[in-house]
Amino acid sequence: MDLSLSTETMGDRTIVRVGGEIDVYTAPKLREQLVELVNDGSFHLVVDMEGVDFLDSTGLGVLVGGLKRVRAHEGSLRLVCNQERILKIFRITGLTKVFPIHTSVEEAVAATD
Amino acid sequence: MATVELRFSALPEHVRTARLVAAAVARRAGVDEAVLDEVRLAVGEACSRAVGLHQNGGISAPVKVLLIEEEKQFSIEVGDEAPHAASGGRAPGDTPGDTDAETEEDEMGLAVISGLVDDVEVSAGESGGSIRMRWPIVPPAGLLD
């Protein structure tokens, strides 16, 4: 299982749909995608992780890196995730306090805080 | 001898193979299904860390994974050959470039492992380090009677 990535724009938000496994091998592709979006001026990102089967600390590192980049432009990075096994990794690393995590893309797009 | 021993070139693309093999052997050994996701993640973290240590240290030796089935527990030991400074600091010869980022990733990997696995030992010496993790084996229901 490789990593699949697709993007879609909704108003001023850019949705990044991620599928497959985010690990030490595939995480650089996600990093490239996030860097490219920020370089192209997309500063409000919603990363939809509903299609993610596996996430490790390398993937967490890429998401934290993405958050740092968008914050440098007063942007935001929101996650969409309902999978308990993925949410658990955010909880044990304390990152639930760092990322706003939503139950649907619609909810993430509507969020403004 | 380990139940299954795996050696792989220190390349990121092989970490997935190690995860799959570890989960398959753990399942066969009788580790609870509900814990297999944790086994998969923990062994992936340990292998990713070892791959990083070998790549950063220019070490050509393979990463070694021992999967050991015992009567009441299942152990996984992931060994690297990276020389670790006794104080836990950076070893000489490490590339200074991305030191902070590498250290952060290394620490995040260890944080995930210690958050996931109750029984874990991390050791490091001049000739390499290892992470040993253990999980209880659930006896088959039929054997309890």
C-alpha cells in the first residue's frame, strides 16, 4: 500500500485527501505536497485522513512541519479523522492539543477559531 | 534462537516489510488481535529509528529484528549498530546538518513506543543499541479448560 494524495479547493481552504500508509518511506511525499501548497499561497489546509491506514511518528513530524509553515503565514492546518487507531497516536504524543481534529471535512471547512 | 529473525538493508522502504512480518508472527504467537495494531506501530517506530541511525551514521550493516515467541510472552528486539555516546548525546561523526530535526524525530519515535508499549527497554552502547518490547500472549480459549 503506497500513499495517495489529492487536493481540492473549497473557498479559502485547501483540502488534502490522504490515503494509504504514512510512514518513514512515504512521509516525504506528504511533506513535499504540503510545502508546495504553502509555497503556492495556500495557507489554510484541511488534511483529510479518513483514508489513512497507518500513521507513524514520521508522519506526525510532517504534519507538525506543515503546521509550522502555515502558521508563519497566519494560516491554519486542520485534520479530519474518525479512526480510533490513528487518533490514539495523536493522543499519546499530546498532539491533540496542537491540531484541531474534526469529524468531517465540512466541519473543518466551516471552523473559524 | 529467535522464532523469526529478520535483517534488512537500512532503507525506509523495508520498514513496512518488517511491520508486516512482525504483525504476522505476533498474531501466530497468540498476541491479542486488539494489540496487533500497537505491535505494528511500535516495531515500525523502532525500525524507522534504526534506519535513521544507520543512514545518519553512514553504517552499511543491516538493521536486525528478532521476533521471539515464548510461553507467556512475545518479544521483539530491534537492533542497530550505531555507536551511541554513553551520556545519550550525539555520537562523534554525526552529520551536524539536520541534527535538531533528526533528534526531534528520534524522540517522537521513542515517545510513541513508550506510550504504546508497557514493557520496553532501550539500551545503547558503543557498538550499537537495541529496543526490546514485550507483549503478553493470550492462551487459546480451548486450552483454559
